[in-house]
Amino acid sequence: MVSLSRKNLLEDIPRFLVAQAGIMFAVSLVTLQTGIFNGFIRSTAQLVYNSNADIWVASDQLVQVELTLPIPLSHVLQARTVEGVERAEGLIFSSALWRPPQGEITRVRVVGFDLNGQLFTPRNIIQGNVSDFKKPYTIMVDTTSIDSLNVGQIGDIADVNSLPARVVGFTKGNNSVVSNSFMFTSLQSANGFLTSGQTSELSCTLPSGAQELECTNTYSRLPETETSTESPPPPNTLVASDLIQYVLIEADADQDLQELKQRLEATLPNTRAYTQEEFIEKNQVFWQQRTGIGFILGLGAVVGVIVGTIIVGQILYSSVSDHLKEFGTLKAIGASDWVIYGVIVQQALWMAVLGYLPGMALCYGVATWAAATEGILILITPVSAIAVFAITVGMCVGSAIFAIQKVMHLDPAIVFKA
């Protein structure tokens, strides 16, 4: 009966192509929506994927990777004294103003890491080397940010806050969809960029009934100036009071990470410690549950399935209606209902396979193009591809059920009617 199902399917080529276009649309919509969602969720933790740290220590006020309060660099020194810590390094991750020589200003995410460390290094460096960061105020940006940052080659210079930054390399695939462009640099240079153009002011007050002054050190930014042609002084050596966002921890071999987390939180005041998996999950939960992105993308996938089901159902129902006499003939010569149902289901399965393959190929092409040109990750995993195939088969078989209703009560006598 397979040949009969193929004959019915290919008898009317224009109708067959319309059906396959509908299935391709449904497959593409579901695949791209789920791929965008998966890529988006992974992208929110792009900074974490750049690290080899076992544990991330942050402020206890952390909401997600880009929304947290700074902590002092002294926490790095304290963490190194905790039992079970093999290595501890500081990481700066903060926002700054990017002012190119030409074009509009924008914001960048300054990522400052320890050049002598081993727990964080920009991934996929396609031009330049990490050793280039030893020169003050040298940076790397991602190739997908070239247009938005108005830089195009090594040696280009732009102001970050009020200091000139020189491009010494490029990375690929290191941006986050939900963040400003990443700008990698050394820990010292990052601190210099973020504190440039600021003056500190010490203010002290004597609270009522107190015997000691309470003093706070506040910062104010100086007025913006034109880019200076003179080389700025090298960044200051970091001290314990300088601010960072994260302490990266490498645990000793065979060290229980949950126990080490407890010791770190007890030693470092006002902090929380997360394993890498916990930190990634915390970011994913934030974007899934506290934003409407998951709902919107999921709704698009559901719409794709509904549209595809309707199109396939209409095509199969029309095909069965056009071949009622043929099905009546099969019944008249003794074919069982299950044989006839098998013809219709096989026709639906052929439509599923022939619509899925070009639809998935199209999605892979779109994902490759988006990653190369826009830096947008559309993550199509083997698991998601198999799941979409299962949805496609279910959609087509479900549509076949509606068409089967047409022949359930078919009278074989229809063959002998004029």
C-alpha cells in the first residue's frame, strides 16, 4: 500500500508543493523559535562559559550576572586563605561609555581579568594574543561588534569613559544577546577605564548621639573632554579596596564544592557562592521566569504547529475526498478499514519526512548566517532537532486522523454509482 500512498501524494504536484510548504513553515517556525530561545538562554550566561572556575563568589544582592553589586578586591586575598581553595582570581564585569572617533556613542561591558590567572580567558581569539593585554589600555572586542563600535582593524582607538583604548585583537562568538558588546582587557586597565574621569570626595557626618564620625567616599565624574593626543598615565596597581564584581575559585582536587561554598560565604562577608552550574541556572531561571521572553517564543512555536496542522489537514482531507471511489473499490474487493487507514497515515508520514528535511536544512542555514553576521546564537541541538521531528510526525498523523473520518463510514456501493 506504500505505492498507493505515494501515488495519491504525487498525483497533484501543485497541491503537494503547497502541503510541503506548509510543513516547512511549521518546522522552520518551531525550530527557529526553540533555537532562538535556547541560544538566548545560553547567551545570558556567556561570561560564565568563558571561565574555568569551579565556584563564582558575588555579592549577596546578585540578581543575575549583569545585575549585582561590587565587592572589594580584598575578598580575593581572603578567599585564598580558605581551606580547599586551590586558586582565587578577581573579575571585573561592569558597564562603561564607548566613544569612537566617528559615529555614535554606545555602552560596552568591560571584562577585566587577571593576566597571570588561569580561570578566565576570552574564548575564540581569532586575532591577537592574551599577552598583548600587558600594554596599558589595550582591549579586544568581538567581530560581531565591529559595526556598532565603529572599529575595523587592530590599532584602532576609541575612548572608554575618558581614556583611550587601543584594539589589539578580536574574538568570535563572545557577545550576549541581552548585553552590550563585551570588551576584554586586563584587570588593571579595566579598573582604570571604570574610574577614569572621576574625582573622589570624602564627606563625614556626626550622627545624633554618636561619638565617632561616619565618613563616606563618593565619586563624581568630571565633564567630558575631547580625546587627548597624549598618552595617559599607566593604570595604578590594584589595591585591596578596589572594586570587582566576582571572585573566581578553583577548588582543590576531590574537594566537596558545597562544603567549600559554605566556608567561602562564612569567610567573605555579604557574599554568596555558586557552582558554575548553579550560576548558569540562576541566570536562566531569571530570564525564563521573570521576563516574558519564554512565553513569547513558546507562543510562536505553538502557532507554527497549529498552522502546519491546519494546512496538512486540509490537504489530506481534500486528497481523501478526491479518491473516495478508489477507497470504495478497496473496500469492495475486501480490504479492511485498517488497510485504508494505513494508506492515509503513510501518506501523512511521507509528507512529514519530505517537509521536515528541507525545513531543518533551511533552519541550519539561517542559524549559521545569524551567528556569522549578527552574532545571534540560534542553538539547534540534536535533542531539539529530534523533538521537532517528533512534533512534525505528530502534526501530520494528527491531521491524517481528520481525513480518516471521511472513509470510516464509506459505503463500497459508491463504486457502482454514476
